[in-house]
Amino acid sequence: MSAVEELSRRRGGRDARKAIRSQAIPRDASPVRPGLPAGQYKPLKDADLEKIHHAALDILEKVGMANSIPSCVEVLTAKGCTLGDDGRLRFPRALIEDTLSICARRFPLYARDPKHDLEPWGSKVHFGTAGAAVHIVEPKTETYRDSLLVDLYDAARIVDTCEHIHFYQRPVVARDMEAPRDLDVNTLYACIAGTSKHVGTSMVDPDHVRECLEMLHVVAGGEDKWRERPFVSQSNCFVVPPMKWAEDACRCLEVAVHGGMPVLLLSAAQAGATSPAALAGTVVQAVAECLAGLAYVNALVPGAKAIWGPWPFVSDLRTGAMSGGSGEQALISAACAQMGQYYDLPTGSAAGMADSKLPDMQAGCEHGVNAALTAMSGVNLLYEAAGMHASLLGFCLETLFIDNDMLGAVNRNVRGIEVNDETLSTEVIADVCLSGPGHYLGSGQTLDLMQKEYIYPDVGNRMSPKEWAEAGKPDLIEQATKRKIKVLSGYFPDYLPREIDDVIRANHDIKLDRALMQPGHKRFA
């Protein structure tokens, strides 16, 4: 056989395998899926978990929380808290233990489309976006621009097409929305218009929460339908570390809890700045603050749906600047995930961010290391796992596609290796070696497992150097940009049918131009 014939044969076999790979298979037979169990990475020993738990109870009892609003004082003192002369609300150990005995645990996070429902409990892992970036990264020009409302809608549409990004929490601030009310209401609208996955967002005023709930009742088909399947959660920074309530956020929290909206109890201290430089101390403070938040919501509504969200971040202690891409970030996020499993609570934390300003080698390293280690700890909801740059100041649409590839590979590692009589492959090895061709490329097992055992990148390049050169040396960012243009110019999901959208626009001041949400718009043509 000539070299040309041999090359043709190899390429033909590759094309055949690609054709097999392109065939759809059921989700339960795919290599990865949302909610695979992890827990392989444990930076804390069992004894460490106990020590952190007791230290958290100590500071809740001795230090307590400052800046309690009257309604918070009322419900928590009725449960046994004491308000000191110094204005601090202190928590008896018994209240935390009682809270942990009654709080909600195994509740789904619903999506508009039930196939995207999440099960955030045990050590099941799910990946999503999050953040409040104020800039959009433009890789082609290596520039930053203000993030806009349409960027939220565009990012939602991209996430809707990304297999390995399982939920969409608002990743950017729409800086063209000047009034806080416009920001909160339109952020929610842009998110639910672009994806049928579970959505997370935030509000800054209780009246804004009420208005958002009204919109969600319309979308759901009534308040009763909304309460049956609440598909939006409120990300609530209820605490200003160290150990102070965020008063406006607490007012929003109360409306959300009474309105049947799941809440993410988010404590986001920065080690060395608003929490101790000692990583264990940072975890202790985050645990204590989030336990206080859990007691609060369960005093309001016993069994309220609350995601336990210790989100400590890391400082570069040379400058005091945040370092979301540091190796320490994975350590503290994984430790918080372990504490969530210790309490058997649905737990979310943040990892997968980059300090790098662009989707470059530094970003790939920072995203991959942090997302992988934290996912392997068994965190239920991994926030800020896609698209984030510049320590949360920048968000990149192209990076969503790159990180989707990365998260697929991470999830494949979460799944691990199944060892059984079939996968040990003794008969397959014997057949290939004793009577077969001496390789496994065409074996039945290979063809059967190529979709069930293996993950393939969408924008990542696996060509040989020769093929890569012949194809014009395609660049990763160029491929991600092409994918972005294809999605944003051609994918306009109808998640808000015209009759529902008309009702929403008649009752709320929606700023997103309907023309931007229609096929044929030429922004990315």
C-alpha cells in the first residue's frame, strides 16, 4: 500500500469515527452529565472538619453578627439569639444545631426546561457562570469595554448551547442600566429570555424583588405554578465580611424567601483583607457567616430553599488585590465544599476564574486548575466556572466556548474510571493480540465506547502539526470567535413567546430592544 493510500485509509477511518461521534446518544449513556458525584479531592482531614465546625460555633456565640435589621432581630431572638449592648446578635449553639435539623436539603433547582433541572446535594457537581463583571473582554482587539444589557442576553444564549455549563447566573453588570430598578428587572428579563437553564440573579431593593416575582409569575403561568417549580434563584450577599449583615440585602432576602424563590446565601470575604490571611481562618469565618444566614432564613420560613454559599476569595498579599486564579482559591473553595458535605447541605462556591486579562495560556492554567480541583471536591454548584477574567472584572463571550471544553474534560475526571469485568477488557486484549490486527482502532469495543467513555472538544484543536498547517493554522480564539458569531447570529430561542412578552413589556420597563432578539439581526453577521 502506498503512503498516499495509507494516509487516505487513516483519514477515512478517522472520518468514520467522527461520523459515529456525531450521532446523538441518550444523556444517561453519554460520558458526562450534570450531577456526577465527586469527592476525590479532600484538602481537609475529618478532624479538620470538626475543628472548623466548633470554631465557627465559637465565633457565632462570642462575636455574633452586627448591623441586624429589626425584622432579623425579631425572628432570631424568638429562636434564642441575644442582642448585646454592642448591637451584635449572638447565636447559641443549640440554634445552629436546630437549624441544621430542619433546613431543606434535597431540593432540585428547577429550570424552564425540565431536562436542565439540577440536583445539588451529596457530592453531585454542576457548573455555571456567575459574577458582576463590569467589562466585556474583546480578544480580537485585546481591549475591554463596558458590559451592556445585550451582553447578558448574548451570554445566556451561548450558555444555552453549551453542554457542560449547567446553569446561568448573571455574569456581568449591565452598565447601560442607570437606575437600580432598571438594572434588576432588565437583568432578570435578559437572562430568562436567553436560556431555559436555571437562572441566578440578584436584586438591590425589596420592591425590585417583588416586581421580579410578578414577572416570574407571568412567565410561569401563575404564582402557584412558580412556587411549584421556581426556576430562578436569588444570589444574595447577605453579609458584609467580617461578621456584619448587609442590611439592604437582608431585606431582599426576606422577600425572596417569602416569595418561594431559592436563595444563595453568599459570603464573599477576601483572605487577608476581609477575612483572616490564614486559609483555615478564612474558611471558619465563611462557615460561621453562612450558618448565621441559614439560621436566619429558617427562622423566617422553616425549610426554606437555601443554597449554602461560602465563597471566600484570595488576596495577593503583596498588593491586596484579589487573585481569583490563584492556587489558594481552589484550596479554600474545595474546603468549603467539604464543609457543606459535613453538614449535608446543598453547597455552592466559586472557582474557575482567571487573573489573566485575556483568554491566553495563563487563563487556561488558572481556569483549569481551579475548576478541576474544586469540582473534584464534590461542590454541588461551581459558580464563576466559565468566562471570567481579570479577577472578576472582565467577562469574555469567546471564553465561554473554551471553558465549555475545559469543563467537559473536568467533568470526565469527576466521573472517574469504572472497573468491572467488561472494562477490564481481558477478552478484547486476547482477541486483538492473538487473532486480530494488533490494534484496537476498529474493534467493536472501541466503536461502542467512543461516545460513552470519551469527551471531545468543540473548539479545541487535536490535529497533527501537518494537518494543522494544511488547515491554515487555526487559532483557538479564532475558532471560539467563529462559534460565537454563529450562535449569536442564528440562535434566537423563543423562551418568552410574544403573548407573554407583551404582558411583561406592558407591566415592566423592559429596555432590551425586541429587534435584537429576532433572527436576521446583523450585529454579528
